[in-house]
Amino acid sequence: MDDDNDGTLDKYEFSKAMKDFAVGFTEQEVSTLFNYFDADRDNTLSFDEFLFTIRGPMNATRKKIVNKAFDTMDKDGNGFLDIKDLKGVYDASRHPDVIQGKRTENQIL
């Protein structure tokens, strides 16, 4: 769908995709749908905008699980994940590319 490979869909690309997939929407319906997905109103649809609109906001249980996973990985507690944090919770030595010698553990991390 992303004809210009910019990582987003503009209205033309979105409309073309709707026609290609024969969803049967009118041009007005396609425009309304595009505008609904375009949360930041920049006249493009990013993959994140699309997924967020499809999935909706996370419920409290999912947020709690995500925050617990993040806190587990954020070893220094600074609110950001960096390579030092990941080294403490993920063993990249068993990654197939490391085993095959294609990449180093740091590259995987």
C-alpha cells in the first residue's frame, strides 16, 4: 500500500488500497475512515496510528503487565531502556545469529 515507501499512507495510498481490496466503501466513507485513523492530523497514517486505532487503548491489566515488564528491564531505574539494561535481562549469546557468527551479542542487543 505504501507506494512511496515513506513508512506512512497518505489519503491517495489509503484510498487506492481500499479500492484494491474491494471493501466497497464510497469515497466519502474512505475519507471518513482515513480521518478517523489519522490521530495526529498530519494527513498521513503511520503504522502506530493504525494499530492504536484498531486495538484501542490498553486496559488496566495490560498496562500493569507492560509496566512490570518495563520495570524489570529498566535495571538502573532511569525510565529508559538502553543496552546496559538489556544486558542484565536478555542473554543474546543464544541468539541464532550469534551462534552462527553472523552478528555479535552487542549487535543483537
